[in-house]
Amino acid sequence: MAKIANVDLGDFPLLLAPMEDVSDPPFRALCKEQG
């Protein structure tokens, strides 16, 4: 089970982190929309 600080990420964590100059604006907008 993965944890970051006191946040439990479950057994199969999936983190989406948009990176400037790497991912495109539609991907970053989708990440923002989905929380």
C-alpha cells in the first residue's frame, strides 16, 4: 500500500502529474477537471 505523508493511495496508485513543456494543454486541462 502506497502512502504520501498521511494520504493513503491504495494498492494500485495512479498519479497524473502534468509537466510543463512535456504534456500538452488538453491533458493538463483534463487532469485539472478530474481533480
